[in-house]
Amino acid sequence: MAENVNWKNRFKAMGPGILMAAAAVGGSHIVSSTQAGAIYGWQLAIVVLLVNLFKYPFFRFGSQYTLQNNESLIEGYARKGKTYLVAFFIMNIFSAVVNTAAVGILAAAILYNIIPNGFGLSIAQLTTILIVITLGMLLVGGYRFLDKFSKYMMTALTLATVFAIVIAVFKHRELAPDFVAPSPWQMSALPFIVALMGWMPAPIEISAINSMWMVEKRKTQKVSYADGLFDFNAGYIGTALLAFVFLALGALIQYGSGQAVEAASAAYIAQFVNMYASAFGNWSRLLIAFIAFLCIFGTTITVIDGYSRANNETLRLLLNQSEASAKALNVWTVATSVAGIVIVYFFAGDVATLMRFAMIASFLTTPIFGYLNYKLVHNKENRLSQSLNALSIVGLTYLTGFALFFLANTLGWVG
């Protein structure tokens, strides 16, 4: 007899997976996915499908390890050796600073296009205000606030996005008469494709951050193995579907319009909103801006909280401390926010470059941490199902092969 599912408890258990989705739906979706559709139409849909499929096991293992062992994935890294822990720490600090600055600027760019003349403020000033607001929310509300807020935010985002895509489907639009469809299947497009996959559906370190959110969730509520995996699957699958939605928005609205797609993330946000307004009228401007702002602001919140939480835990393990204090977490949260603001003011012109570099670096490190996550859950004590094990092996082969091919092309060995 099939096990009865308590849907009330299952819904209450949701949180870490939704937070993961909120962290993922940002630069990778509203920027990279939409740009992919705007530049290449539907051609890169297969790439989006494959990378979401092949990364699935390694993100799942973050939740699975915590649910099985009642400790974070980072603690699992520590058990494997401090070399892994140091490598993760270095990558995570870099990602925390760059991602905070990048998503903060994106959120500010949206506001700049919503409010009249940005209320006389620059994008850097608006970014500072948003990061400070996010910092205050996290210091006052902590995880419980984030847990509740993310559910409502992602629900609103999903409904608004579906509404927007329905409008796009039924709106007739003709391609520019001189439009020639570009092909992504050439070497010049390789960096864009690798960057797209790097943060699709999220940087690989989010798997460790997600496991920490699960640990935090279990401090306030009993979460069973089945309910925890349901939460993860709901967040991951929802994130993957939204990637196709944003790809569709770019393909249906900007692709073939005859207007060059801006490469810089902040500049592209302005173009994205303006393209909707020109296609459907000015009434749609606030709708699309609202979708984009929810997406990026949610990412800003989860990025600062998640990376700070992971860095705090990693340092605790490196220093062999018994447990991390709330005060130490607050210090990391403040430090991450301040560092992000510094990047915004002093390296604003290079944020787009840093963001692209971070995406590519994330893809290149994915096979390493993917393999480590795999080894943590596939051992003598815990064996994976035959299908999940096969998907893991195929996924590692794909990710490793693509990373090596990109490195060989970058070094001029192939081309």
C-alpha cells in the first residue's frame, strides 16, 4: 500500500528548495536565459535542458546528504579533507562579493527604469540602498523571515511570469526584413554558452548553501527525508521551468527585432523593459519591471544570506570551532554587504566582466564539486538508485568534457 502523504506537513517543510530557486532565478534566468532567446531564438533550448538535467544529481545531493546525516554538505567536505574546504572557501568568498555586487546593480537598474529619473539617484546609490535594506531585513528577521518571504515572492514571480508569457504567445510580431538568424554552433559563441551553463540553474556552491538552509530549517521544524526531497525537487524543477519561460520571453519579444542585444547585464535590463513597452504598450512596463525586480531582489536577499552562512560555517570548520555563533554570522552578512557595495562603487564598469568571469569559473569548478557531492552520498553506507547513479555518471562526463573542451579552446589547442 502506498504511503499516505501529509500535504500540510509537506508544505510546511518547504523553504530551502524555494530559497534555492530564489537564488537561482536572477542573473542566470532573467539575463542569460533571456539573452539566449533574444540572440539565438529557441536554438539554445537544448543546452538549457541538458545542463539542468545533468546538474540535477549534484544539487540534489546537497539536500540528500543533509537529510541522511543531519549535517551540512560543508561538514561533509571537511570530512574529506581541508584541501576541499579551503578550495570551497576561496571560491565562495569570490562568488559572494561578485554576486552581491552584480545582482544588486541589476535590481537597481530595474528601479532606475521604474521610478522617474531614479529620484535623482545614480544606479550605484540605488544599489547601496537596496543592499542596506536587504542587510537590515536579514539582521532583524533572520532565516525565519527569509523562509516565509521567499514563498510569497516566488509565487508572485511565477504567476506574473506565466501571465507575461501568455501575452507574448498571442501577440503577433514580424521579424525585421533584413534579419539573419545567428548560429550558436560556432566557436565564437562558446564563451556565452559556457557562461549560460555556469549559473544554470545556479552556481554549484548553491548546493552547499541549500544544505545549510536545510540544517537551519530542521532547527525549527521536523523535516522528513521524503518531505525534504520534495521541497528540493519543487524548487529545482520550478527553477528549470522558469529558465525556459525566460528563454521564451527573449525569443518571442526580442529575437529578430533588428535591435542589437546589449551584452552588459544592467544595460540589458533597461533594454528588456523597453522592448516589452514597445511590443505591448507602455502599460506593460510596470508589469515586466515588477517581474524582473522580484526576481533580482529575491536573488539579492538569498545571495547575501546564503554566501554569508556558508562562509561562516567554512571558517568555523577550518578553525576547528565547536559551533558558529549568530554574532559571527551577522559579521559575515555585514562584511558581504559592505564588500559588495565597495565593488559597486570602485569597479562598477567591470561588474559585467566580473559577472561573466564568475559564470565561467562556476562552470569550470562544477565537475570538481559535483564529483565530491557524488562521493559523499554514494558509498558503502548509502547507495544511489541505479537510475540516479547512471545520471550522475553521464552528467559528470558531460560537464567534465565540456569544461575540458572550453579550456582547450581558450588555450588555442582546438578551434
